[in-house]
Amino acid sequence: MLQKFIVANWKMNKTIGEAVDFLSQFIPSVEGIKDREIGIAPTFLCIETVGKALKNTNIKLCAQNVFYENKGAYTGEVSPSMLKDAEVEYVIIGHSERRKYFHETDEIINKKIHASLKEKLKVIFCIGETLEERKLEKTKEILEIQIKGGLKNIEHVEALTIAYEPVWAIGTGVVATEEQIKEAHLFIREKLRDIYGEIANEIRILYGGSVSPENIKSIITLDNVDGVLVGGASLDPLSFAKIVKYDQK
Ligand code: PGA
């Protein structure tokens, strides 16, 4: 079985001070946990402070986004080599909010994945269908397009994590059913196997979308669910600690 991976995606939340407050409570509460991987993705502005606080802990520093060039005239962007320099280990790429509000296409996402892997960053590549696409029974078609587009000519399987996040389940409190999650994760696993062969069994596939302390256990124990990407419920240290320690009383 792959080691579970539980990642906090703070999105555009928390000032530096709030991030420090969170960590002062959260770090001690997960100390000593070694049988699963924990990640936190703060805003770029908090990356340095959070990175310092996470040094010598069991929590990995993650970023929420990256650009595909390493330097130059790209106002407002942050590059893979800058993230590497800041000791970021994982970068989230292709989140549905990036696709929706910043018009990221599969092609752009593919460029970002290439550029990040080149700098030896590990990638959490997000995919997922909208409610309309699900209603039209296009879920698998969409997932396949996103997988093929995003992973075009990508070879470093060992540095890849996939996050399946149905857009309609993100921040809505509506969680996908166990059947829906199992079906999507199995389909993703099969598509990855089509591309990479048996080594695809080593790629972790996370679920994201309204994960909470209440539903984590039933989700993370499903077949082909190797962890979770948590938005809203990761903002509170107690709530995120409960998610990380889903199998403890
Ligand atoms: P949510 O967000 O947990 O608030 O639904 C998940 C995500 O977008 O990564």
C-alpha cells in the first residue's frame, strides 16, 4: 500500500501572523507521526515563514501554484527555481480554481508540470469534472482529456501525485459519494497504467472536495484513494489535525 498523503491547501487564506498561530498549534499535535505524509500549501507570501517553521518537522512545504519559466518579464509570477530555492517540496498544479479564474488550460498546466519536474519539485496535479460535465455523463471523458493533456511527455512518475477534485464538491459541503470516488479513482489509475504501465500503481491519487474530520475515514480508506487534498477544513489546526489522525480516537 502507498503511504497516505494528506495536504492542506490554504488557498488565499491566512496572513503571516495567522499562519504562525496555526503552526504553533498544529505542529505539536502531529509530532511523531511517520506512517503518513503531511503537507501544507500556504500563499507565496507565507512560504518563507512557514518553511522555516516546518524545518525539522514531519510536515512538507508545498506551494499552490507556479509559472513555467524560471525568470524574466512575467509580472506577478513565481518560478519553479524560486520555489526550489525556498525549499518547497511539492507544488499544486492545475487546481480547478486556477483553471476557472485564471484560464489555465491543459497545455499551460503541462508546461508548468514539465518546468517544475525539471527543477526537481514534486507535483500534485489536479483534475476533476464540473457539475455540468457530470450531469452530461462526461466525467470520464473530461478526466481522460485532462490526464492526457496535463501529462503529455511527462516521464518522472516517481515525482507525481494526482488529485481528483470534482469541481462541484470543492468548498460546497457536497462530498462525492463513495461509489463516485471509487469509480473515478479506478478510472484514473487505469488511464495512468495505459500511459506508464505497472509503475502507475506507485502514483498516489488523492481525493479533494469538502473533506472534513467527519468524513475523512470513510474516504481515505477507499480503494485507490491514497490521501486527500483539504481546503476549508485545513484552515483550523484542530480540524486539520483530526483529519491527519483520522484513524485515532
Ligand atoms: P475544500 O477544497 O476542501 O474546501 O472543498 C479542496 C480543494 O480545493 O483543494
